[in-house]
Amino acid sequence: MSHTLKNKNLEINIDLPNENYNISRFDWTGKITKISFQNDVISTNEKLDSENENFFGKGFYNEFGIDNALGFEEAKIGEWFHKIGIGLLKKRADQYFFYEKYEIKPLNFNITKENDSILFKCKSPSVNGYSYELIKEIVLQKNGFRINYKLGNTGNKKIITNEYVHNFIAFNNELMSKNYELKFPFKLYSKTFDENINLEKKIEIKENTITFNNTPKEQFFMSNLSGNKKIKGSWELINTNCNIGIRETSSFDTNKINLWGWKHVISPELFFDININPGELVKWSRVYDVFKVK
């Protein structure tokens, strides 16, 4: 059974590790599938495909190692490597692609449920010198929630990877339009972006905001929005029609912020760089605040 965290303002639906989505991309611990704020829905799905919705992302799903999963380079084709928060994946080619569906040996997950929180723990086996322990906690707050992470290196090789949350956001399923405004706490210079895929020219980049002049039919993608400058990770999205906003604030500085979206969804992404020596532990957190726009 999925778990629900709920108070008078917020309702958060969380699938357990072995429920529904069980593909080899997104972390299985703490799959936040839906968030409602005072009866307004503020999350959506990666794709508008109700028949296959459990094959794709939804709500607030996170991922470790989007570019290169842990231990992939050392593994030979047909051998296993780590995908943190999922288990072991079988290598099938010389290059790692996050969107492929790999054969999986899932981890065992320990789950502790409380009225205002849920805690996930998993320990990996040792493969090619890599192993880890992941602890993730989702905590309900008055007008939002907090995700706490602990990642311990239990192997004999350094863990170098990253983590981000693919925030699949839309307010009451309203399509992207002039009613949406995405704000960042730094100036945006599109010339410094690593990628700027905006083929229809429907996304407008202003001093520190991103808006829409029309609903995009094609997917859009922008990477490295801060121009590789290390900044405090945060963003804020508001909808002037629904009069709702959501803000993410990280405990860490980041030099990688990406933005992906489509006609029905927008996803700002704050990346956390992970570099853990054997025997060490790293902690980080993300806080989401939801609010009414006055």
C-alpha cells in the first residue's frame, strides 16, 4: 500500500519501493507520485500516457547518476553495476543511457512509517569495489515537505556521482502558458547555457525569470542555467491563474541547474555533486514550500 502524509494544507502520496514504477532510472525510495495543496494539485506526469504511466516519471522522482551510473565503467558487458536507490543493473553496451530499461536485481528496502514522515533504508552488495548505504526521509511540514538524504560509502572505492529531483510540476493540470513564471535567485544569460533547446521560441528568458508566450507543443530543455557558477540552489514557480506557488531550497550549493518541460509540465532541477571517500558519509536536504500567491 502507498503511504500518505497529510495535514490541513497538504497531501503527499508516496509509492513504496516495489509498487508501480519499477524501471531502472528513478530512485525507488520515496517515489512522491502526487501532491495536493488545499485541494489544488501541483504535480503531474512526465508523459500524458495514462496506460503506461508507471513506465515514466511523475510527481517528484529523484535520480542518482543520470550520466554515468556507479561502477558502470568497471563492469564488463553482461556484468552488474549499481544504480543507487534501485539495485544492480546488467550492463548491455559500452555506453550508459539513463532512459534504457536494464535488467534489475532490486535491493531490499526497510521502511518506517509515521504520521508525518516516512523513512527508507537500503544497503547494496559490494560489486567491483563499490557499495553504499542510503537513508532517505520525507517529512511533512505545515506548508510543504522536506527530503533528507544520507549516503554512506561502505566500499573501498570513492563514490563520485550526482543526484537531482525531476520535479514534474503543473498546477491543476493547466498547460504551460503566460500564467506560469519560474524565478531564480541569479541572473540568466542564455549565451552561457550549455544547451538551449527552445525550437518554437515559446519560452522567454528574462533577467532572472523564465516565462511562456504560448503553450509549447515540443519538449524544451536548458542546461547549466547558472553558467557553471556555484550558487545556493533554489527556484520558485508561480501560477497567476491558480494563485499558487512552490519553492525548492537546497542545503547545498550547486553549479548545475537544468530545466526540462513540455506542453503540460515544467521541471527545474537542482543537482547535488557527490564525492564520498570509503568509510565516509554525506548528508544533504531539499525543502519544498507551497504557498498562495497574493
